[in-house]
Amino acid sequence: DAVAFCGWKPQLLDLELVGFHYRAGVLPSHRGQGLQRKLIEIRESEMIRSNIKVAVTYTEVYSAASMTSFINMGYRPYEATEKTALCDISKFRRMVHWKKNLNV
């Protein structure tokens, strides 16, 4: 049975092709086992194979676990604008945007 899921896609951001992490989750019964970190590593590997040089994502401001995972994986906040945000504009104000150079 599946206990976690994730996805990524190439996305144009400020005229640069980036890898956008989207929609990920781990069942509560399987949290705390490093699955989120593994999902990030897998997506980054796929991005690198696709010649993507920068990975981006966003998290809700109250999602400490997600923010901690991305910080621990080397992601840093960046200032998105309503024009460059990859989230729904209605959610923009409650999101933290993250970026990491993949050193391809």
C-alpha cells in the first residue's frame, strides 16, 4: 500500500526553467521516518536528470514539518511576487516560497 506521494514538473519562473515540487504527503502513521526527505531527494535526482538547475516550491506558513524538511535539504526562502508565485493567488499571503540551486 502507498504511504506517501509526491510530484514535480518543469515550470517557467522569471524566464528560467525550474523544477517545481508540488503536492506531497506522508500518511500520519508513517511520519518521522525520513520519507519526506527521501521524496525530495528522488525529485531532485529526476530534476537533475532533466537538466534542471534550480528547484522551487512553497509551503504553508503553519506547516513547520514541511518547512523544516526543505530547510534541512538546503532550500532557502525567496521573495516571490504575486506575478511569479507558483501557488494560487488566493493563498499567496500564507505561503513561504523556497529555492535551491541543484548545481548541475
